[in-house]
Amino acid sequence: MLTTTISGDETDLPCGGGGNEPQKVAIIFAFCGVGYQGMQKNPGAKTIEGELEEALFHAGAVTESNRGKPKQYDFARSARTDKGVSAVGQVVSGRFCVDPPGFVDRLNSNLPNQIRVFGYKLVTPSFSSKKSCDRRRYVYLLPVFALDPISHRDRETVMASLGSGEIYVKCVECSERGRKIPGVVGNGKGTNFVTKPEILSTKSSALRTDVKIEALSSNLSSLSSLDVGVASIQEDICKLNTSSSEKINGQGFKSTEAKSKFCYGEKEKERFNRILNCYVGSYNFHNFTTRTKADDPAANRHIISFTANTVINLDGIDFIKCEVLGKSFMLHQIRKMMGLAVAIMRNCASESLIQTAFSKDVDITVPMAPEVGLYLDECFFMSYNKNFEDGHEEVSMKAYKEEAEAFKLKHIYSHIGATERKYGNVALWLHSLNHRNYPDLNFCSNGHYADQVLVHKKVDETRHEEE
């Protein structure tokens, strides 16, 4: 049994000696977030915390009187994770009964395989896995093809004229077909689509293509022809690649598969890392969350590093390992940072938009990358470990590196690779990455769009932080 010493006003609760009294403990564990509505307990929802609470009770760590009352045993978590997000180095703390020996095995026997406890450390009574955590590192595994402007183009480029059956440039890789029109069959040669003309910009100075499309009447009984301008998209992504398309009658394009030679080489790596580095420092991230206003002090966050230097292959797909280290993060912050960075790499927005988004006077909506590629990699307790190194064990992942890596490969990496292979979460998201869905991508540093004044305002909601 670990013995501890008194340091300042820190005194451990007694343990051992034939009794089984609660002690302040930090539990280190991992989980795959698929099928769960996030980490934090939420009535009526299936959560990681809910599973852990029940396991703690059945393992004898929590008394019957305290069951379902985490405040009674001083429960805290290092990080909240969103729906579907996984973790390798999550830490929770509380006053638990860990005797007799075999506490970890008892916990794991009451948990599903996708949640594994690696171990625990006896800590000081004032320790809190949330407040004592100095830094948190997250990883986002991004498919390499997401940075290729030609791969999985946005829906504007798969638009087709009604009735003709001639498809603009359908995505062969993921069978994305754009928007189907109910009740219209066409001539049987292909799927029919329409783009609503009222939401397309007619003022943009960017590249535009006049396209003859047919609009449905209110009762779908008649069709009328009209000319509209295709929404503004950056030139590199909206130009139809003549090498991968065959022009027909000056209007439509026959579908053929584009052969992209894109790879994450040194040039691409340098550019992507430069974009991610724009987030490093202390900024107001109110535009990278959904429930925090610009004048809320909680919007100010500090990013220590953000890099993307490693490529791994999962289920035949190359993924870029994007690692972000910060003190704490807000709800959806990392996914929105990734979303805007990808949009910039695909030439949908300028790099300057990141700095513009930090302004307290600007409210814009940025894209949010899918949750499946994100996981909490490790939580750090450097100040605590330094202050109490003489009397307490270090709270870290060092002793569990091999177990954590094995869990990551078996449950998290395999899930990310298989999910993208089967469902194409990122691929389908890329098809929605355009100026029609995200007009703020065209926002300029002078406070205006290329074609209209900023009109979007954030909804005033109560603060909801991820950590």
C-alpha cells in the first residue's frame, strides 16, 4: 500500500489497517466514444460517466448512499468530450474505496470492453482532475484526401439540369449525388438535382458560371427555365477540371472520375502546419464554439502548439495526425479549428480569416469537422507533480504507455479507419464545404463579404465549456 506524507496542509485520509475508508484517487482510463453522447453524465443519455459511475458502485468504490451522487464523493473529470469523441488518457478523481487489492480488475469487470481503466494514483485531498490539469493534448486524425481541393468536391459542382439526366461531376469515390428532387424521374439516365436559385450570389466578383437549370413550380407540375449564377467559390475548387470532365453541348458535363495526384508532401505539410500555427497563442476563440459570447472571459484560450507532421494508414486510408496542445478547450473548439483549416487548404477561404475570426467585433460561422477523428490523447499535471513529488506518485500516463497504445490501435484507430471507409463521414462533409452553406468563408478583413455585408449573429446561449 502506498504511504504518503503530510506536505503543508495536505493530509491523506487513512487507508488500510483492516478498514476500507475512502481515499482521494486519480483514475486513468481510456474509451472509444462510439455510441455514447459524450463524457459528461446527462439524464436520459448514454454517457461514459454514467457507465463509470455504475462500475464504481459495483466495484465497491462508492457506497449505496452515495450512488448516483458524484458531488458526495468529490467527483471531477479532466476533460469533457463531445458525442462520439474518444479518449486515451482521460483522468477522473474522487474519494473512493480502493481496498481490498484488485480495484482495477473489479472496475474493468463492470465496464464494457470499449472502456478500460489502466490504473489509479493516490493523490492529495485537494487534488482535482479538472483544476489540477495544466494541459490537455488532443489528436485529430484527418484523411489526407480532405486537403485535396479536387477530391470530394462541394455539392455545387455536382449540380445537374433537371430532366436531361446529364450529371455535372458526380463523386465516384463516395457516390455523392447532390440533392435529389422528389417526384421527378427524368429520362432514366441519371439522378436529377436542383440548386435553389434564391440563395445563389449574383454580386460576387469571383469566378462565376452561368448555368441553365430548370426550377420546379410550386406543385411540381410544370418546369420553367431560368439563368442563375453559381455561388462564389474559390477558383481552385470551383473550376471544373477539363481533364476529368467531358463538355457536352456547352451546358453539362459527363461524369468521369478525376485522377488526383495529391499527396501530403513537404510543400503541403509546410502550408498546413503554417495554417495550424495561426492558432498558437492566446486569442479570443468565441467564433470557434457555439455557446460563448465574445465578451465572456471564457472565450479567451491559449494554444501551446498545433502540428500535423505524421501520416498513418488505417484501413487503406492515409490519415494525418494533427496534434493540438492547450490549457483547455471549449465545446467544439478543436473541430471548428480543424474545419476552418481544411477549408483554407481547399482554397475555400483565405488564411487571414483565422485572424479575423479572433476579433471580438466579428461574428462568423466556421465549418466544424466531423467528431469521429477526434480523441483526447493525454492530460498533464505538471504543477501538481512538481509540488508533491516527495510524498505522492506522479499522475501521468508513463506507466500505462503500452496498454494505452494497444487500446488505441484496437478500439480507436480501427474505429476511425473503418468508419471513414464504410460511411465516408469526412468525404460527405467535404461536399457541404462551400460558400452557400458557409457564406462567412468569403468574409473579408474589411468587415464585408465579397458580395454582402456581414449579417450573421451568434445566438445568445449560456456558456457550455468542453473543459
